[in-house]
Amino acid sequence: MNKSQLPRKVCPVCMRSFSWRKKWQRDWAQVKYCSKRCAGNKHQTKNEYIHDFAGKKKL
């Protein structure tokens, strides 16, 4: 299967699109977030998430 044909979802925290991964094959229906970071920030809105991300500096 071509990558463009894989199922896709939109992360409700960062609003980015993400596609199916083999490690999610058993529970794709339950996958909601694109990353552990977004799962940890699930109670924030998109604007709060972007503001927090932009305010932090990389070390």
C-alpha cells in the first residue's frame, strides 16, 4: 500500500493530520492523538498549545 493511501486522522490538540502506523494496527480506532506530547496536552485548545510551544526554548 502506498503512503498516500493510508488512513488519516486529525489530532484534536494540534490540528495536524497524521497517518496510520504499523504500531497502531490493533487499535487504530482508539488512536486520537498524533503523539505522546499531544496526549499529555489533551485539555488545551489549539491556541493554548501553540502559545505554550512557541514560548519554550530548545536546549
